[in-house]
Amino acid sequence: MTQHDEDDVPEWSTQVVATVAAEVRRRRKEMGMSAQDLADACAEIGHPVPRNVIANMEAGRRSSLPLTDVMVLAQALDTSPICLIVPVGYIAKYQSIPLESADEPLDALRWFTGEDSSSFGNWPLTIYRMHDTALSSAYEAARKVALHRYQASNAATPQQRSEALRSAERFEQLAEGDHDTLRRVRAQMRSENLHVPRLPPELAFIDEPPQDRNTPQENDA
């Protein structure tokens, strides 16, 4: 990246606020809201952002904007805070930090959201995403197992029943793989003193000691 002079820092800060302000205004108009409507929505959420604050921000008369305001404005505008900060699709370039050249907005967004895995500090986010992916996959596999077992119980022919049972068995194997992934990831979280997310009741067996662990199929037997 090309470095800039330190005198660019105030300009960078102002531009960050201006980008948020422009996206707030664009999104507000897209939703057919007046500045007062938006102020009322923020108040209903529990963190007032008065109409004059919104008007001054959109007019470029504010040089700073609290993160709390950005969070509440995003909720009121039915979007996410990152979409106000880096409005991908509505800007051509984005300067993430001062003294550096502007990047593609999508690259800046990946840095903000931790998708840029080159930063060592992103590791906790990476492992939580692994956990979330395995959990979602386990749910989907369980749904497919239930679907194919239902199809087997209502099959019109022995062949259809056999095919449905084979499909159910295949998804049971996939689910067990997801369960093993969850066990490994959760063990790693504990070893690194990270908060371990609570499991839904139907997957509580994943945290049971091996000698006490039963699969859902065994519990139903």
C-alpha cells in the first residue's frame, strides 16, 4: 500500500464519518423514512439519536460518530453496522486506516468482519465459525435423516423403502462426522480458555464423556 502524509489523518476520519452518513441517508430514503422517523425508530430501540443529530450528520456537520449510534442506526434501518461503515456496492474505494491507500470495499469489509485470516488475532473468530458451520451441518444432516426415514416408512415399494433407508444411513454418517468436528472444536476452545457455546438439548450428548455417550439412535432404541 502507498503511505500518505500524517496530515491526511483528520481527512481520513472525516471521510469515514461521511461514508456512514451518506449510507444512512441513502438507506433512510430507500425505506421512505424521514429524519424524524429514523430518530423515532432509534428512540424505540432504546438509544435516542435525535433528529438534529441525524440531520447534522447527513449534512456533513459532524466530524465524529459514536459506535453506539452506528449500531442503533443500523438496527433502525434494518441493516447491519458493517453495511453502514463499508457500503459495498455504493462506493468505489474504501480507506480502512489512515496513512494507507484505499482498498476495494469488499477487501475492507473482509478485514472488518475478520474474514481476512492473515491476522493472528482472528483465530478465535475462525474457530467459532468452524463451530457454527459444524453445528449447522449437523442440524441439516439430522433433518435429512428424519426426512428419509419418513419416506422409508411411507414407501410404496420395497425398493423405495430400501433406497430411503440407505439415504438415511448416509446422512447419519455425515451427522456423526459433524459431531466429531464439534467435539474437537469444543475441546480446542476449552484448551485455549475460550467461552464454549451452549449446545441445544438434542446435541447435549456431544459433551458427554465417551463411556456415557449414546447417539440419538441408541437413545431411541
